[in-house]
Amino acid sequence: MNRARVLLEPAWVLKASPYGDSSLLVEAFSRAHGRVGLVARGARSAKSRPRVLLQGFRPLLLSWSESGDLGTLTGVEAHGIAQEFRGEAVFSGWYLNELLLRLLQRHDAHPALFEAYGETLASLAERGERALRRFEMQLLADLGFGLDLPPDLEPGLRYQYHAGEGPLPMRSDDDEEGYPGQMLIDLRDDRLDDPAHLRLARQLLREALAVHLGGKPLNTATMLRELRRRAADANARSR
């Protein structure tokens, strides 16, 4: 059987898990080949060089041979400086990875999303929530489910948002519900700064993503809520 060979492909590791007695199953996001599953043979050995490099948030050059759904990793090289996150920023990085694992099909290239992923990791520490919202917008657009935010939105109105219909103006007596027009405009134009608008944009985008996640919650979101709950409990006990 002929095996296609890929050499020095820019990629990021989304997840690496034990495979067999000594190998790793690596889920990677590559620029030209999209999400790929690769078996890194012997990579769990203490002396394995790939084991050191096959970490999340580190830009890599991967080489592999493939026949079928899984490929065999044949080489790995560092391709830049790894992003180092602290505190909740780690969960934000894991959140990005989980979205890609859940929503991207293997061997379906998304070069613009690949570039957006690297840019988002680089800006997480500084831009935080705004960087996540921008990435979610890009992800939905790349999947063909981008939000419909037309140019004629009115900043002073409030809107309901329905998938397939887009934003619909609300009656004035419902002004405590829905989404402010100015927030939708800022989300569309990548100008979100107001903390209240960032929270509402998060709600809107999470609802849009949930439609494509099959009703199964994201593990990272659950883990972060649990971490915050424990931190709040610890603070309460220390008072």
C-alpha cells in the first residue's frame, strides 16, 4: 500500500494521549492538512526526543506518512517559541484546542483558521476574552456557520438572534432582553472593549457553537467552573 509522505508541515498539538505500550496518539492541527491523527511510536519512552516536543501551545514542524485515517509520525522539530500561560489563560488555550477537536473533521484544511489559532494563542495573555471571541467568530465562519451581522444594525436598538434568521429588532418594552445593537456592531467589527458587551458576546457565541456541539458540554468549561467554585469556597473559609 502506498503511503503519502508529508514533510515539515507547520502544526500545533491539540492533544496527545497514550497509545499501546509505548506510543502516543497525537491529534494535531496542521496548516495544509487540517486536523490529523498521528501515532508517535515509542514517544512515551523517557529518552524520546519527540516526547519533549509534542506539547500543546508549541509551534512545530511535523513529518509523517499516512494511509487511511491515522498517520505515523516520522519527524518533529520546534518551529518557534512555545506559548506559556498562567492561571485561567491555560484553560482558555485548552478551550481552543477542545473546540478544534470537537468541530473539525480530520483531513479538512482550514489555513485561515490555522493562522487565527496561532494569533489567538499569542494574544491571549494581553487580549483575553476579546481574543477568544474573535477566534470563535473565525471558527464559525470557517465551518460555514458564521453569524449574520448585517451592515444596517442600529446601535440604539436591541435584537434577538435566531440561527438562520440573524438579528431581529425587539419591541421597546422588551428592552431588558436580547442583545444591544452596539454590541453586535462591535462584535462584527472586532471592536469589543466594554466588559458588559464582552459577556453578552460570549453568551451569543456559546449559543451559536452549542448548536454544533451536539448538546455535549465542553470539558474545559466544566473544569473552569469547578476551579472557580473551589476558589470561592476556599476564600469563604479563610474569612
